[in-house]
Amino acid sequence: MGCNAWNHPSNCDCGWGGDTGGSGWAHPQAPAIFNNNRPTSQISVTTPNSRCPVCGADVYFFESWSGGRVYFDELGPPWPKHPCTDNGGSTGKSAGTAKPPGNSSPSPAPLPEWRHAGWQPLNVISVTRNEGCVLIRAILEGDKFVSSFGTASSFRGSPGDPALSRRADDGSGSWELSYIPVNSKLLNPVPETVVVYPNAVSKAGIALWQQALLGDPGSRNLVGMSLSWARGSKDEAQEWSFGQHEPDWSSAELHFLMATRAGYWAGFHNLGQMYRHGFGVRHDPELAFHFILRAVELISDEELDASMDALRRLFELDWGNEEDRAFASALLDTDCGETAGPEAVKFKSDT
């Protein structure tokens, strides 16, 4: 079947429109870099791989397993299709201009919209589907470490598909992943976006994130831990150090704060530790003491030791305001190092 692409001349035989069965695409300026069996190479989301056969503009060309073909002006949200070859009409930018003849130097290309919106290229290494969840291993642009994400959403991507990612704007520490499932057997590749959760490497990990975002305080605290303290370790001198992945302290703080709103002791404890060490927040002895003290007030018998130990250390450092220290002195026997007992931490009212 001949071409019927929008804005193509009536005698155009480029093979773009109508015949989407994958039987005849051979335009020299638009190589079918994805064939009907498997991708032959990984495509950069920053460098155009083709030119429009109508206007000569630099574009990105993709072909799915089923033979569906798409020209994009840019890769990444909002995934603007190139108007010259968009059968559905113009949904992207206006048609580009053919490159000028001679040796004239083109103007520097402006940053694409997705860069301004915070998206960055993502190299998907592996995709594992198991028990209703999807586990994705990938490398972010400029990061030499492999990151793991999990999602319960439908994900039709596979290794090598062009993909972009960014932190979700809700401050929770979750990410958005936008991609073209060019290797799926769809008539036409359609860009999709899913929410993924860092370090959620199992169905239980994904469920924990979901419960946290629904407001469960215990889940909030555990997600905060996964974004912060769980990414580090203590050395022999009991000093914290963090390895490959830097903690996401701002998101962890949000989860701890939401846990404290429900009166959950561990949220107070972890906020106190953040202010004690100055991790992600300012170093503030008074706030550190206050939050640890609140944790001790709310803690259960079996969980008492950790917060009482932290409170004792801060008391010995002479941290905290006068009111908090006066109350703490009733809980701690600083001479012998013994606590006043779990029954003694319940009598201070919320103020």
C-alpha cells in the first residue's frame, strides 16, 4: 500500500502510512533500527537517529515488533510526535526546517522540555515479573550504580527501551518512569508512565510503599528508614557512613513527620537522630533532644532500650532545652546509668 501519511505528497512512496504490517519500510534516512524480532541497538534519548523525509528535520524514529512506526520531535514527556508523519494530525511541535546548505553553523539546540521538567535518561538493564509485581534494575544518567525499583502497575517495557525517570513531585521519594514499549507487540508504540518505588525489590516491599502512601504510620516509618538509615552503616567508632546510594533525607523526613502525626514513637526517634547528626537537616541539639524524649514517652516496653539509650547520650552531651531536660532527669538515673523504667515515661502530657 502506498503512503497516506499526513502532509506527505500524493506520490510519496516512503512506506510510512497505511501499511503498518512491517513489510516494506526502507527509507534511507529512517533506518528501522528496531526490527520485527528484537532491537538491534540501544537508542540514545538525547541524539536524533533520523531525518524527516518531508522537511529534513532531525527526528527520532522507532518501529515496534508489529511494524508500527513513529517519528518523535523529542523523546520523553509529553512525547511530541513529528507533525509531518503523524497520521492523527499535529500533536507535537511544528514541522522542523531542513538543514541549510553549505558550512553554516546551526544554532545550539535548546534543552528539550523533559529536561526542564526534571526527567533524566534511564538505562533499563533487566525486568522481572513475579506474582503481580514488576522489578526493574536500571542505571540513572550519570550514575555508575545499579538501582532497583518495583511497581505493581502494568509495565510493558523491556531492557533497551527508551526510558526516562524523575522523582515524583509529591515528595514521597517514589519515582515516575516514562517509556516507549517499542519491543511490545503493539500495532503502534504508545508512550506510558508508571510510578515505581526505589529499593522495593519484592512484592512485600511494594505493598509496604503502598500502605505508607495510604497513611499507615508504621509503614511510613519503615519507608523513611529504607530511604535513609538503611542505606548506611556504622563503623567501629560508631560513625555513620553511606556507600553507593546517597540517602534521600528530604523524603525520609517527610515519612517520619507523617508517622509522628499519628503519634508513632519511631517517627520521633528517627527525626531526633536526623537532628542529632545533622543528616538532611540542620544540626540542632534542642530539637534532637525533644524528638528523642517524645519517642521515649510513647515507646512500648519491648522497644524502650533504643530510645532510652539515645536519650541518655544526648542528656550527657547537655543537649535539650530546660523543660525537656527537667523531664528527662526523671527518666534517667545518670549516676548508675539505669533507666527509670517503662512505667515512668507515660506521665508527661502532650504539649
